[in-house]
Amino acid sequence: MSTGYQIDDQYGMYFLTFTVVDWVDIFTRKAYRDIVIDSMNYCIKQKGLCVFGYVIMTNHIHLIAQSKTGKLSDTIRDFKKFTARTILEVIRTEPESRREWMLHRFEWNASQHERNSKYQVWSHANHAMYISTEKFFRQKLEYIHQNPLRAGWVEREEDYVYSSAKALFCNVNGMVDLSYW
């Protein structure tokens, strides 16, 4: 069933949302956030992903991205597959007080879909919204950077480490090698 948020233009710029199944708050742990950062940087360097803005919240990620290679859907698929596999490995091997509960949630979600294996970390949807104007781009970038502010975690957008705000507002190198529009 189509959600209406499809990636039709594989070279196009999109506002994307990747959500953890059942809104599991996995990214409250630094180890899992760092997996996302490392994978995003790998996709930038090795797969031609351009990231214009991002934020990692406790149970979802927002980003504005496009593909230099015209393979945005493939890159997203690979990103989600790799991060899921790596997160599951860390859950199983590192100290994690919620291990059984998280693995149970991921296993149950996998059982609900034929195309999954044993576990499902990410929801299948990417909530892709095509960005065709600078105004829409700026609106979505502002939305991304205000997420931690709205959550009450920081007083200024640029104070949240796991977002592109500091790199863009303060013109410093951030955790992700950003592209600029």
C-alpha cells in the first residue's frame, strides 16, 4: 500500500523521516546515535549521498538529502539495513538494560511483515517529501533544527550535538560532512 510519500526522482532532494518501529527510544544511547552518524558519513563518502541537514531524536531521524548517483532509494535501503544490523549487534553484545524488551519489540514487528527476517528496527516508510523550492527547503531545515528545542533538551538549536544546526549556524565542522544548497 502506497503512503503517498514515495521517492519518484532518485536525484531529487527530499525531506526524510526514518522512524524506529513502535517509537522505541533507542537513540537515548550514544552508541546507537554514533552508529547512525558513522553510517551517514559512509554513505556520503562511498555512495554519493548529500546531506543538507539532519537531527537524531530518541526514536526517529529527520534529514534533507539527495543522491549524486541517482540511487537515493538504494542508499536509504542500505543505510537502514546496515544501521539496523549494527544496532542489533550492539544491543546483543554491549550492556543494555532494555535488551530483552527492545529485541522483543523488534522481533514482534518483524513477524508482522513477510519481507522481514527475524528483527525489524526501522519502519518501512521514509515519509519522503520532495523539496522543489528554497522556501520549502528552509522550512524543513528549520523544522529539523527546532526538534531538540521543542523537546526541551536545549535552549538554542546549535547546542544540540546530534544535529546539523551548529555546523550550519556557527560555520564549524560537525559530525556529518554536510552539503550546501
